[in-house]
Amino acid sequence: MFVSPIKTFKQVVKKKSTENYKGIPYITTLLSTSMWTFYGVLKPGGLLVVTVNSVGAALHVVYVLLYLVYAPKNIKVRSVKLVAALNVGFLAAVIIVTLLALRGGMRLTLVGLLCAGLTIGMYAAPLSAMRTVIKTKSVKYMPFFLLFFQFLNGAVWSAYAVLEKDYYIGYLDGKIFPIA
């Protein structure tokens, strides 16, 4: 799933323009993978969650930066504000509150619930391209590979949730399959 945007960003770099591609799927995925990485750090035995999501976060940092470099100025300004608010401000606030104000299982509960909610947003974010698809009557800007790999990703994490009895991931994948 995390490498599916490579084709899109090769085109963006080649054309030196984001055209009508939306940045929100990459910005929300960066937040989601960052949060899941933190969840994995808090979760005993969460090395797999940390490993997978830290790779996803690193790739999405690159995608977001490329998007910001090649986006038109008005979209770039809005996107930078969104990245600052979500990927810096919100993430930092969650980490600080979790580490300073919460103890024990409450940490995992809070972060798990936030991750579940954010991931639903991450899976729904590519649907932001639907307006462009309807307006242009073209699926060119609908990220098919992203949607396809999100579906496969949901299946894999569902299996993980069952095997590990991870209720946050398990509950979440029951909600995102219909969206994907």
C-alpha cells in the first residue's frame, strides 16, 4: 500500500505539477502511520506495528514533501497549514498528553482509539478525488492502486488482528473494508 503512490509521484515530478491530484490522502496517511508507529511503541510486542508503519511514515514524508514542492501556491499554503496542524501539532499533542498525563493501559486505549478513527479517515481520504472524477468525467485522478492496496492492506491487518487479538486493529478493519 505504501509504495502504490510511487507511479503518481513519478508523474508529478516529471510534469513538475500536481495537476488535479489531491494531497489529503498522503497527509492523512502520514498522520495515521505516525500514530500507529507510536501505538506500536506503546504496545508490548508491537515491533511489527512499529516496523510496518515507520516505513509507511517515512515514505509518506517523501510523498507529502513532493506534493508540497509541486503544488500550486494556493494549494501549497493550505496543505502546509494542514501538515503543520495534523502531522506536527496534533501528533505532538497526542504524544505529550499520552506520556505525561496517562498511565498504564489508558495510554494504549487512547492511542488505539485515535488510531482507529484516523485510519478510517485515511481510508476515506482518496474519496476526496470523487468530486474531480465527477467534474472531469475521468478517473485519471482517482488513485486506483492506492485504493486497491488499501483493500489488500485491510485484509492483512484483519488477519493480524485475529492472530494477535488486537481489538483496535480488529475493530478498525471491520469498518474500513466497506470504505476500501
